Amino acid sequence: MGSLLKIHELTKIFPGQVALDGVDLEIETGSTHALVGQNGSGKSTLIKVLCGFHQPTGESSASYYPQSIMNTPSLDEPIELRLGDGKAAANAGIRFVHQDLGLVDSFNAIENISMGVGYTKRFGGAIDWRADRKRAEEGLATLGFPDIDVNIPVGLLAPSQKTAVAIARALHDWDKGASLLVLDEPTASLPGADVERLFTAVRRLQEKGVAILYVSHHLDEVFEIADTATILRDGKRIATLPINELDHDKMIELMIGHTLIKRQQASRELTGSEKGLIIQGLTGGTLAGINLHVEPGEIVGVAGIMGSGREMLVPLITGQTPSDQGAVAVDGMQIQNYSPKSAINAGMAFLSADRYSQGVIAIQSVRNNLTLSDVKRNWSSFKLDHKAEKVEADQWIEKLDVKTPTSETPIGSLSGGNQQKVLFGRSLRLEPSVLVLDEPTRGIDVGAKEEIHQLVDQASKDNAAVLVASTDTDELIRLSHRVVVMVNGRISEELKGDQMTVENIERAQLQSQEQKMKAGTHGNA
Amino acid sequence: METPEKSTTEEGNDLGSSPGGSIWSQLGFDRFSALYVLVAFFIFFGITEESFLMWNGSLEFVLTDKIVVLMLALAFLVPLTTEAFDLSIGAIAALALLIVNKIALETDLPQGLGALIAIGACLVIGWVNGFIVVKLRVNSFIATLGMSQVVAAIIRNIHDGGQINGELSKTYRSFGKGDIFAFDWPGTGSEIALPWYFLYGLIITFIVYYILEHTPTGRHMFATGGNPEAARLSGINTDRLTWGSLVGSAALAGFAGLVYSWKVGIYTTSFGAPLLFPAVAAVFFGASQLRGRPNVWGTVIAVYTLAFGIKGIGLRYPREISWIQPMFEGLTLLIAVAIASRQLIIKVQKRKLSKEDPDSSESENISDSA
């Protein structure tokens, strides 16, 4: 394998900030190259320069070795690639799939793919839908997604299928010379099981000789899919190493510049308290009857693959989705007329998995977002005391260490981690007896993640019963006193103390899958 | 890292409502532009048109005449805070006016009672609007557009075409028409007086302002408009707020009809639906004032800026006013919304850049924790 793309001394300076400082990057033909680093390390900027969104500053140069994957030998002479020019990158065979995919949800796969590629026209300018359909179906089949219904709006597809459509669009002419596919955070919105399907597609492309530049927060994925990794920190390239010379801890160390202190929850014995959160026979959606008791001061983690019921548990507990059966009690009092409002009134506070669509009110200020669950608190003598509210908001901003210019800044302009801290404030402000969290650190980078974990620790020390549902196994181990694993809508296993290892949790989750398949075959027989 | 912090601060200023450093924003052009325009109208028309500054020339007329539009504008504003459009307010106002006249003409009921019945009918229609939007999950735009046609049909059924003069009694009209604040305009000898309904209008405006800006209910309404699911998960009964705001909107629209019944009395087909547009224009124009979102005092300023502008133009070009007025209102709406969307686009772009670029708050976050 030879070189495919060489970037030399790439520098990008924004006003007041060096985003990229003389970064070298060399990608080999047919390799999967991971680009890792924390938010702000410059990896997004690098991708943006490559795709022509930003112009490089100063003397940067790049060259590529043109090749066709159709078994023609590579040329030896490199060709100069002008950085910051989208068209030049496209001509060099570099294709991009950005994080938000850029699909139109109401269009079907054929239309979405044709939209990027250009419609096949028949005589008279009419669209040749049959040719477009063929192209879409073939493209998706190549990626290992022949099951995608190209006739339904992509909004109805599973997240991994949507990603596949976006990749198919980017690679429509891969046989004519696409040589490098850049995947920018492709799994950011994918549930666990779907990631595997995406990887299968990536491996298929690799077999065809397409090189992949893989940008991700998720180190587990990097270890699984990549053969080389380049680590960026503060705009500098720290290292480029073969993946087998790296391990998880070493990579984090390179990313953040120092070793991460590992914390773990001290073990804790059940007290036999009747208080806290008691769930009895909760049924609805994929949940088939859950019984669970979380004592005050205890943190219980909930693990489970997509479809196991884990993703339904929090919406049902919080009243976001109505349940079919079962009861939830907070501190011994059963909640009546279930709704988010009655759950909050009973002493519960919660954070939904989807921060943007179910958590923040983006256009409103940090203050308004913070006090939303209990605005009345600052009501005095027949009017809302805006001053007192501001003072209170400032106290929370300091307490939670929220990086925001003022309490009046719209929350939408803050980073994800800071938005999440504000939402934590909204919940903690209620001094809840029960705190229910769904994916509390999704899309948040390593540094802010630990800060949020410490907030959860503090809540349990303040004697709240905490339930955390998460697809991040490391997070569950970090936070929980015990972890329950969900299988087919029920709790299948409970892990405590030393049993709580990544291996055990993963095994318990996957066992579920085997059981399900067995149950399926028995059912058929 | 000093720089990112600085850049976030600046960004915060641009995004927030607090004034930045430029003279432009220090003078508040970005937040009070309509007031400057209003002052410009007063100076220009005050100099060129003699009667513009005369009390019974145009001041009294505009101040009192626009109470109807102001009430309709508030009727549009209230549900808009929860992101619900009420396009039936013009029709509802017409219905209230018609009922008052019809009852006065054809029954012996006290006319004050007729007014209460009219408001009651409006409340019923608002309730049905809420039912369709909240329970049947019909988009409010469609629901109230349909309802405005239904109300128009009801009006036709009660009374087909032409005007109807209920010959409202003096007693009834003195509810609203009687003078307050009567005194002599210095130097001119003309008497200054404002009718009671002007005072009612002010009080109602103040109440709406108080509810929206100074009560938890108002905060909940804006939260519902900003992100209904997030609001619901914060324990807010968003359905009830949307429903309630549509009932409130109908009540305000009905009140606009009553004001007209005190002021003019007679029902004509030109009252009602045609008033929807100026009301909507005022709300969106007003949203560009003061707070960068729909708000009461911005709406008040917008109603009167438009009204004085049109009055001045009418004095200057009396023959052209019939087409200038709708043109003026239409352009104001388009420009106001275009400016507002442009600001929004800039905000969104800034946010995107700040999210993706290294000088984001996230990077600051990292460096601090590292």
C-alpha cells in the first residue's frame, strides 16, 4: 500500500486562535485512518479545510496520488492538491459525509441520492426515475444495506440506514475514482446496535480499496475500525500511530495531555429503605414489566442494547410516554394521573436523552432555561422578581461551573456540555428525591463528562435516588453502585461491585440477543 | 487560554439583547427603531402638515381609532407566544359587533347583556379553536383559518350583507364613549378628551403585559412556544396553555368588537376580517422591537408608528391613501420579518461557527479542565 494523500504543514488561524498549527497528515491507500482529539483540538477545522469550507492560512500544501480502484496501478507522481478548494478535493476523489448527513427527511432514498449526484435525465429533461432507482439500489446493496426500502421517506429509516444513504450518495461514483471517504462523527446519532451495521459497510468499502478518514469521539469505535490513528491536541498533531501500539488509556492521555484519574463509586450496601424510587410492573412500548427499587443515595445504572427496553424506561418513568400498566412511587407515595408534571410534583427530576429537542429552549436565556421547572419560586408580591431570579441563576452558574458570558445569554449558543450542566441545574434546583437520567453525557467530550459525573455523585450524596440509563458502559461503571441489564423488556441481570466490568455488562446485554433469537426459533418451531 | 473566553463574551453580547459597543446599538437603533421612525414622522409631518399635531386634527383620531387594532394585535400576540397562530380573530371581532347590534335591534334585552352574550359567543369559538388545535392536533394556522371561514358563514347566516344599525342606546355607548382626561389643549382652545374605551384598552394592554412578562404563566407560554416538548417535560401543561391562549385571544378579539360598538356602533361588512392584517403586521413589526421576540410594548409601539405614518401620508396625499395604506402595512410586515429572519440567520450562523470552530466555548471548557 502506498500513500494516497499527504498534507504538509497545514495551518489555520482564526482571529485570536490558532486552530491548526502545522499539521502533517498522511493517509495510505485503502487504510482506515482515525482522527481523534477533544472538541477544539482542530479535527473539525481540518475536515473543513479539506472539503473547502475554510481556507488554510499561510504555506500549507498537500498532494495526492491519483489512482483508480479499478485495478489500474497507482501513478508514482503525486499531484498537487489545492487545500481549501472543494472542487479540487472532489476531483482528487475525496468524498465527505458530515455529521448531520444532509438528507431531506421527507424525500426517499432515490431522491436523496439523486439530489447530490444529479438526476439522470431522459430526452426532454424528464427525470429517468428508473435509472435513478437502479443507481440507489445498487449503491445501497454495495454497502450491505439491500434491505433499505428506497421508496419510503428517509425520515422513516433507522439511523444506520440513513447514514448508509448518505454514504451511498457520497460514493455514487466511487468506481470512477473515489479514493477517500471522510466520515465526520458518523455514529453521533446512532444507537449501539446500528454502529455495527455501519462498520460492516465501512469494511466493505475498505475491501474495495476505499480509504476512510474516520473522525469520532468514541474511542471504542476507533479501536474497532481503524488501523492508524492521528491524535490532535490544541491544533497540533501529537502523534500518528498504528492502532495496535495504542490502548484506551494511552490515547486519552495523548488527547488531553495528562492521565485521566479514574474514579469509581465506592461500594454501598442496601439499607432496606422504603423510600426512593419504586417501580412496579411498569409496562409499555418495548417494556414488558419492570420491577426496580432505587434507594435514597443510591445510583443504579441501566444497560441494554437498542430494543431491549432500556430506551423506553426513562420516558415511561417520567411520564413523557404513557405507560400501559404498572406503578411508580416516589418516597412511598404512588404517582397518580401520570404526566411529567405529576412526576415532578411527586419529587422527581429528570433529563431526557435528546438534549436539543427535549431539553433546552435554545432561543431563551440560560436563566429562563434554568428556572423553567419551578418559575414560581421567584414570585413575590404578585410579580416575578427578575432580579432575584438573576441572582439565583448566577449562583447556579457558579456552582455548576457553566461557561457562559452571562445568565442572559441564549442557551443555544453554549456548548453541549454547558447546556447539559444548565439542564442539570434545572433538575437539581428542584432538590429531587429521585433523579432519572437518560444518556446524561451523550455527545459531550471527556473533560465535561467528568464534571457531569461529579454532579451525579453529588446528587446521590445529597440523598437522591439516582437512575442512569446509558449506552456508554464505561459511564455506567463509573457512576453506578449497581447496574441492571435489560433484556427483551425485562431486567435480566443485576451486577454489583467487582462484577461491574465492561465485559460482564456487554456479555449480559448480548446474551439477551441470543436468548431472543433462541426464543424466536422456538416460537417458529 | 485567554482568547476563546474573550470571543465567547463578545459572542454572548451579539446574541443577547444587551447593547454592544457601537454607537448604533448604544442609541438603541436595534431595539427602538420604531420609536425613531415615529419621531421622524412627527417631525416631518408636524412641519409639513399643519393639522398633524392638532389634537382634533389627527392625535385624538389616531390614539382612539387604533385601540381596535391594538386589541386585535394583542389577540394575535397571546397565542403566538405559544407558537399558535390565530387567524380567526378578525372574524370573531366582527361576530361580537354583529351580535351586539342584532340583540339591540331585535330583542328587548339590556344592551349591556347583549355585550356579555357577544363575549360569551367569542369564548365558545375560542374554546373550539383550542379543542381543534390541542385535542385534534390540527395545525393552528389551518384550524383558525378554517374557523374564520366558519365564523364568516355564521355571520352571513345571522345577517346577509350590508350594514346593520342596532341603534345602540346612549347609556350603552356611554360605557365606552364617555370622556375621561378632559382638559383644554394649551393655547388652542380645543378640548382634549379621551374616551373610556381608551382607558380600558390601556388597562387590558397592561394586564396582558403583566401576564406575559411578570408571571410564571407567561414564562411557561414562551417556553411552550420555544420548545413544546422541553416545556412539557419541565412539568408545564402545554396543552392547557395553548388552549387557554386561544380562548384568551378570542376574548380579546371580542373586546375589539365591543370597542367598535362603543366607538361607531354600526355593524358593516368592512369591519372584522380586513383588520386581521394590520394586527398581524403590528405584532411582527413589534417583535423586532425591544426584546427580539413578540412582546406587548413592541406591539403597542408598532401599532401607533404604523398608524401615525399612515395618518401623515393620508394628510399629505389624501387621494392616494387608499392604496398607500395597504402598501405601507404590507411592506412594513415584509421588512420587519425579513430583518428579524436576517438577525436569526446571523445568530444561527454564529452559533454554528462557534460550535464547529476551535474558538468555541467547548474548547475553553477543555483547556480549563485540562
